[in-house]
Amino acid sequence: MSAASRIVDGLWVGAAPPPGDYSADWDVIVFTAEEYQPDRGLFPRVRVRHFPYDDTSPPSDRDLMTAWSAAEEVARYLRQGRRVLVTCRMGRNRSALVAALAPR
């Protein structure tokens, strides 16, 4: 398992993992770092979702809408009992915002 912090059952946040098979740990990996949106094919047997946004300045309306969209999708996966990793480059800002917004 890549370094990640468990937030609640089924939900982790962390830095974006290197390519590989993480299906033993997660069903879904959500990439939020605008500067790192790897190809889905690099993560076999895991659903990869891309919700890129910038965190170098206060979030724009577009960034907030992207975070909300990601959070809504994460919440759907959690209700389905899926294990979800939400990532950003460092595993602190963008991923934590999406996790905080994801209603259960």
C-alpha cells in the first residue's frame, strides 16, 4: 500500500502513488493534482478518476466546482462499499478538501 492516511472506513487520502497494481488496497484512485494526471492504464484493476485542479493560489470557482464534483463521486463510491484513495501531489490540500466535502 502506498503511504496514505485513513479518514473513515473506505476512504484514504495521500500523495499520488507511482504506477502499479493497487487493487489489493483500493477499488478507486482519484487524482486531483492538476500537474499529475497519469494514464488510467498505469493502474491495472483499479478504477482511476481524474478531477484536476490547482492549489497554488486560493481556489477559483472552477476549482471549487471540480472539488465538489470529485467529492460527490467519492461519496457514491463509499455508499457502494468501495475503497477509495483520493490523491494530490503531497497528499495534504486538494485530497483533504475532496475528502472533507464527500458526504456519506
